[in-house]
Amino acid sequence: MSKEILFIDDEPFFASRYVEELEKRSVVHFRDSAQAGLVAFDEHAEIGCIVLDIMMPPPEGVTLASTGDGLDTGLWVLESLKDRLIEKKIPVVVLTNRMSSHVQGTIDKRGFPEGFVEVRSKIETPRFYLPHAIGKLLDKWA
């Protein structure tokens, strides 16, 4: 992996094991909030993939209703970046503790190209597998 990765998760302790593994292969920009993630996306032109949590506190100024009281903040981030992600071919891996099939179905209804956003369970995704999953997405969308 030569592309940079933007990792957005409000749980730094949890994310650190994934970030450590990814940093062996790529530059990783870790951000612990949706708002900081959006800023980092604009600041780093070499981002080739995003790893995104779904449940996070909503950004300041965003209504709780538009993020499902924080349960869908990651979906709000995806929607906010959608056009630019598709245009730049920047795929997304969603890591979540929620039921993956439900989250994938919700994302599929938002009009992303098939396979562009891959939803993975945090519990079922070992840290050593995430770089492999990202590599496959980058190969497909590069």
C-alpha cells in the first residue's frame, strides 16, 4: 500500500492496534472525531482510503437528528464526502460494532458504487487483516 490512509474513530485506544499495523505499510492520519476527519480529508491530498467508525459524537453544529443521536455519525461523514470520494476513487472501510449487514444495507441505499464501501465488524476483523482488506479495495478502485 502506498496510498495514505485516513482513520476516523472516536476510540483511540481501540483504533491504535489497527493504526500500528497499517503504519507498517502506509502513512496513516488518525483523527478521533468526525469533524477532525473531515478537516484531515481536505488537508491531505494523498489519501487513498478511509477507515471509518459509524458511532461517534456528532460534529459541532450538526443536529443530533441528522446523525441518529451519534449512532450514524459515520454515515453522515460518508454522505458529506460522497461526491469527492467517488470522483477521486477513494474507497472506504467501515469498522463498526453494529450489525454489519444492517450498516451495509443502509450504505448500499446511498448510491455508492458496488463494493466501494466495505463494512467490517470490529470484533471479527483482526488488526493484521485490515491492511489486506484495504489493499484489495485499493487494487479494485485505483
